[in-house]
Amino acid sequence: MPSRTSERAPLRATAADALKIVIVGGLGVGKTTMVGAVSEIRPLSTEEVMTEAGVGIDDIRRVRGKATTTVAFDFGRITLTESKVLYLFGAPGQQRFWYVWDQLFSGSLGAVVLVDTRRLQDSWYSIDRLEHHRMPFVVAVNRFTDGPGVDAVRDALSLPPSVPLVDCDARLRHSCKDVLVTLLRHLTTWYAPAQETMS
């Protein structure tokens, strides 16, 4: 993946294949941060200031200091090769915007579930929806603080061994890049039987 050299890196004329990935997870888990950290272009963000309209609806007790929230989606881009481009869509985390998820899943090859070990229960809906859509995904633990190891997280989320689980820091581009590489490798394995059937 190329380094971000410009806020307005042009799309290459040779780009022919677009791959769509969705990043899901609970409110305040770091989805917007991840898209912003890894995108080669200035990301599109639909962050809005949190107002009194969300009082009693959005549970922000464990995300103190959060003043803005995604109300539609975040969007970023990464050039993988001369012909392949990865488009990233960060989904809104709060329940009242979950209806957007099905539209974001449409046409997606796979997903990243970003989790916070202090609020693992916030990940259950994400995993449930992806399994319902039969969409391949990886789970990335965004390490805000020290917490349970990946084996304990796997047990808590009842993840089968076939689902990759990795640690990450959503603020760091190289760490986010590692998560996406893990997902792309997982997708290669996931879609391989279908490709063999068609050949």
C-alpha cells in the first residue's frame, strides 16, 4: 500500500477493480479514527456534534469526552496495485443509525469488526449482522488500555478459530494496514472455493 503523499492523491487511470470493505463496531470504538489513519486521501467524514437529541438514546457512559459521532458513514481509499483499489466505509456505531448498515454491506467483500475490550458486548450486534449476511470478517481489538488477551477475547465473543483476531491501534497507519492485510488474506481463503468451482 502506498504512503499517503498528498491529501488529494488522484485515482490512477489504470484502476479497474474496486474492492469494498466495511468497518463496524460500537459507538466510540475507533472506526472513524481507523479510516482516517489508513486512507491515502483526505477521508470523507459525516461526524456531527453530539446534541441533547441523543440523551437517553446513545449510551456514552464509557466513552467520556466524545463530542462528535458518525451519522452516516466515513469513507477512505487505499490503492493496492496498479489496477486494484480498496474503498473503506466506516459504519455508524449507535443503534439509531444501524439501519444504514445493510446499505453499506451491499457490494462489500468483507468487514473489520473493531472492538474495545472494556465494552465487548457492543461487538455482538456487529458479529451477528455479519454472520446473518454470511460476510467474511476479521476482528481487530483496538487497545485503549491493557485488557484481556486475544484468546480471552475470542472466548468472550464465541469466535470460531476460522475468524482471524488481531490486536491493533486505530491511530497508527501501519497497525491499521496490518488489519486490512489480515482481512485481504482471509478473503482470499474465503472466496477460493467459489473461484475453483467457476474455473
